[in-house]
Amino acid sequence: MKKEELYKEIGLIDENLIEAAGHSGAEKIKKNMSKKWVALVACLILYSSTASALLATEYYKNQNSEPYIRYLTTEDMELVPPTQFDAEKFLQALKSDNDEYVYIAINRLVECFNDQKLSEKALKELRPFLVNDNKKIADAAAFAVDILSKSYRSPYVFKLADKSIVFTLFNNYSDYGSQNVLWRIKDDVLESYFSFSAPSMYIKEIIPSPDQKLIAVVTCSNKSEFVQIMNVEEGRLSPELVESARVKYGSPKGLDTWIRIDHENYSYANHIVWKNNDTLEFEGSLAYQDTEIIENVNVRYQFSKKLIEVKGLQSASGEKNNNDFP
């Protein structure tokens, strides 16, 4: 029997009070049930949070235990710190009976530039080589002394509009040219500014623009030549122009313009000249079909507009084309 029926049977309580009592009990039950559910949900949330925290901790532990490698340098793979410039080694090499060692040491001692004491010591040791019987050694010593004494009179030094100077070391050490590293002195600090990669094994020529804001750098291998324009101050570099001309000229004619895996183009640039402060022109000898076809062209490149134009000259077959730029 329900509570309400029992109360009615006894007849001791008013009907409205009986109904109110029934509702009160139900509300009490609901309230008790709500409290239980709240407590249960709270426990579940606490458990979930604790489990998530434990999982996150374990995840980060595993992350930290696994090596993170973004990029491997050559020095990283040697597992030793990079070798620092050792001036004493090159100063000692000046006493060698091996002319090649002496020649290399003279050029490397230019790297003493940023250390005043070492620079003065190197100058003292280098000056006797200015009158060496070996012309290559004497010329290298003259250049090293010119840089370390901050005279900057050598024809191998190129002064730019931003008051910096650029040059190469090992000048004309090979029949093909100089070392393929461009050095720069800016605000009295020497730095290795730019290294060319193979097949640009040698720097053949550096040609500043008339306003000295740009330089054209001609590099080569024993098979090919390459031309690029640099804005040294702003750190901007043009595409390689000989290969760009080869592709632009050859593609419309249906010639094979595949780029070799070694990036050799078997092509050459001659009569390189600045037409104004922004435009470089040269004559190109462009090779196709493994040098079976040679096309002679005029190339013009506007650095600011990144615009290359190629006009045909007389081809190997003797056909002459209009080579005048508008």
C-alpha cells in the first residue's frame, strides 16, 4: 500500500497535505538522485583528467627520449666540433720546402684579418715572400699583404657602392680561374660571403656594374661556363643565365633542353658587358644534343625586372639571324 493510501485509511491527515507529502518525497528522491549523479560525473571527470595527464606525461617522456633532427650538416655527421681556423699551422707552413704548401698557407693567412694581433704577425711573416722567385707565390703574398694591411689597391679587389669590398682567394691558381668562394669585407669585418657549388668550380671573372651596386660573376668548370648577377648588399642573386638562355632559346625550336644531372651545360659566355646599371649583355655559345648542335646567341638580362632576352647570331650552319635588341 502506498503512503498516500495509508494516510487516507487512517483519516488523520488532510487530502492536500497528503498530496503535498507525496510530492515532497518525490522531490527528495530526485534531489538525492541528482546529488549521486553529480558526484558520479565529478568522479568520472577527475578520473579522465588524471588519466589524460598521465598519458600526456608519458607522451612527452617518449618525445624527449626520441632524437629530433631537423637537418644534418657535414660537421654533425663527423661527431666532432667544427675545426677552427688555425693560424699557427699556416704560419709554420710558410717554412716548408714544398712550394704548394707555402702558396696555400699564404692565401689562408688572409683569414687572420679579423684578429689584429694575428694579422700583424702574418704581415711580418708574409712580406719576405713579396720578392720570392716563384711568381705565383710572390703574387699571392702581394695580395695577402694588400688585404691584411687594408690598402685595397690590388686589381683583384672590387669596391662596391655600399663601401664593402669583394674578392677571391687563390687568384688564378688554375688555368680556369680562382677559388669558387666570394669573400667580403664590410665594416672592417671579413666574411666568407658566398660559395659556389659544383660544377662552378672556379671563379673566372667578377664584373661590377657601372654604379657598383651589382656584380656579374662568371664561374666555370673544365667543360662549361656560368653567369650570375649579385646584389651583394641586399643578398639577391639572379638565376644562372647561360643555362636560362639555353632553355629559352632551344625550347621553341624543339631542341633538347634537358638539364644534366651534373649540371654541365657545355656552353660558354663571351664579351660580357654592362649596358647600364641594371642590364647585362653577353654572347653565348649554347650546346644542344650533347654538343651536336651549337647555337650562337646574344643574351640580355635586366636584373630588376628578372627579364631575359635571347636573340640568335650566326649558327654553326652559317645561317645569320637578326641579333639586335629593341
